[in-house]
Amino acid sequence: MSKFSEKYMQLAIDEAKKAFKIDEVPVGAVIVKEDKVIGRGYNTVIKNNSIIHHAEINAINEASEILGNYRLVNCQIYVTLEPCHMCAKAIVDTRLDYLFFGAREPKSGSIESVDKFLENKFLNHKVNYSGGHMELQSIEMLKKFFKSRRRSNNVHLSSSHIGQ
Amino acid sequence: MSKFSEKYMQLAIDEAKKAFKIDEVPVGAVIVKEDKVIGRGYNTVIKNNSIIHHAEINAINEASEILGNYRLVNCQIYVTLEPCHMCAKAIVDTRLDYLFFGAREPKSGSIESVDKFLENKFLNHKVNYSGGHMELQSIEMLKKFFKSRRRSNNVHLSSSHIGQ
């Protein structure tokens, strides 16, 4: 059983801040193996012009490159926001062993909110998880982001809408 | 309602053949907008050292780059194999309007086999779909691929295991 570490969630929050700075939905992720960070990522959907570039996917790509392996065994992922189904399936396929996430995503969070995806019997790898870690910091940042977007776009976005 | 075109599924099969040639699980995809192919992709998980690089994701990335937009509205995707949850969520997020797929994937196919993911009420975009198109060609290629892998690896892979 992997133990949650505040240090790594703080690094994931630092990644989310990078997304915030370039006007992307502020979500960040880091991947840890044997107490070393081997992958970092933040949301770059607009920058990369592709919905694939969620924080988790960017972190997985970096870690895979560093390890020289598309399987990330005995690794943990820290994400500031509950992953969607795309990222959850990527987390399963890479064989990550633990997912720690921050804020829950009521509209598309696949782990606890709209689904319990990782509990599915058809998956060929079990990823353990726990959520709500240091969630206030993530929620604050997301709220601030959407508030500034509402102001600049003059459109109404529900405060519960923190999806991408 | 988009109409299935054999021509485009044949192009997706041609993409799958490229994967076969470089020893990757043979899956291919193309994305079509107003009767023009704007994205092609084949499975390059081993080549790119990342489980993200399924055929659908590679095709989405190419189409997004070509259109200069992370939303692919009024576009259809043709895939030789039933998508997994990662690719299905990517297809929803890009706002593709129709998914045509070939062979069903009994172990991880998220559209009809292990789940009916695209029917979920929590999704904010509806993707229509139909499967089984020209499936024999896809199945044949997948069987040939796993047969040759069994021979070279001397391991047993179930013939129904056509997942990645």
C-alpha cells in the first residue's frame, strides 16, 4: 500500500500553476517511482491543440520516455483533479499502482463522481486510489481560473464545472 | 446521420497494416470531414514508448493539427477495432460526431463489449456509432499478428485477446 506524500501533491499543484499561467485549466500531475519524480505534466490542451494533452497524459508520456518503457510499474501518480475516463484508462494501461488525486470533478470525474471506473472487473490491472488530498488548494485555483474566464468571456460557467 | 463508407474503412485497414509491418498490434484509424481525410493513425505504442499512442489518438492528434482546433466538429472517425475507454473519451472530448468501427474487442471494447460508454448521460456530447464494419479483414489481421507473436514468443495468448 503506497502512502500519500504531501510533498508530491505540492509538486502536482506547482504543475497546475504552470497551466494557470498560460491560461489553461489548472490541473497538474507528477509520477513517482521509488521516491523520485520521474514525470511531470500540466494541462496543455490549447497550447498543443489537442484534447489528449491532459496533465496526466503529459506526465505519463514524460515518465515513459524517462524509463524507456510504456509500462510504469511500481509507480504512483499524483493529480490535482479527479481524472476523466481517458486518463483513468491510460493510468490502468501504464500499470501505475496508485492514484492520489485532489479535488473531485462532479461532471466528469471517473473515479468516484460519475463512475467508479477503476473498480471494473474487466480491467486487467488494479489501480488503488484515494482522493480529496489537499483539495482546497486545487479547488481555489480552479475557481479563480473560471472566475477570470467568466469575466473575460462574459459567459456563465457553473462553479461546479471544472471539466475541460 | 452520417453514412458508412467502405472507402474510409479500407483506408483505416491500410493504416492497421502499417502497424502490423512494424510489429505493433494492427489497429488503424482515419478521421473524415466533409468527405476528406484529415487525420490518419496507427498503433505506435512500442515505437513511441507510450500507451497513449493508440491509432485513434494518433489520428485525432493529426486532425487537430491540420484543422488548428482541438474540437473536430462534423467529423467522423473510422477505426478497425472497437475503441477502449481512453480512446472513447478522447472521441467524445474532440466532439467527433460519428464513430464507425470494425472488429469488436471482447476484453476491453468500451462501445458495445464491456461497456456502452457512449450512452452515458454524464457525457456532454453525443457520439453516434455503429460497429462490425468490414470486421473480417480486421480480425484476420489481428489473428495473424497474435499467431506470429505466439510463435516467436512461445507464449499462449488467447485468440480472443486482441487488446493492446
